[in-house]
Amino acid sequence: MHRMSGRIQRCGAIRRSAAGFHVIYNTTPLYNAGIKGQGQTVVVLEVTDINPADVATFRSAFGLSSYSGTFAQVHPGPGCTDPGTNGAEGEAALDAEWAGAVAPDAHVELASCADSSTNFGAFIAAQDRKSVV
């Protein structure tokens, strides 16, 4: 399991946080206009599952729990084998967490498949996810 405290570090004058992201990438005008991901789904393609509690902890730690965004993990389509949790979990968790920080009202979906002998698992997830939509 990865730890939250290691990720909250100084980055110049701005902390690595959802609010800091909006300053760094100038997304505050979008938020001020009410654009926060509502009605949208952000799909994060991975080769591992993650602990959903990590996403909940991240959202709570950065004040995102009051938004309507949700999180789910899927293994889309018949060509997808559940990869379980593996060494890529830390990066996958960061991807899902920060997707939810950028669009706190969006539904974030982590689609993960195991690698096959001929294909990268995230590509399988993308292809299978596309056919399910």
C-alpha cells in the first residue's frame, strides 16, 4: 500500500495538491465557470488493480469528498484477464487519484487487464472498454 504522507511535499511555493494543480496548470477559470467534470467519465488504462480505499483517502485528504465524483474499477470485455494488484499499483493509484482531482465531479474508471503474450494490458483494456461503450 502506498502512503499519502510521502506525496504531500513542497513544490516551490505550491504544495502538491488539487488546489496546487489548478494554480500550476491554470484550470481555475474552468472551475470558476463551473466546469468540474460533471456528466463525464475519465477512463484510466492500467495493467494492475488498485486499492479503492487509497482513492477515497486521497479525496478526503485533499478536500474532494464534497464533490459528486465517483470511482470504479473494471476489467472490460471478454479479452481482459484481471491482472490483480502488482508492482504497477502505486503509479496506477496516482493516475486514478489525480484524474479525480482534476475533474472532481467526474466518474473515474480504472480499466485494467493483464498483459497477454502479444499485447500490453492497457491496450487490451482500451480496446475492450471501447467495445463495451
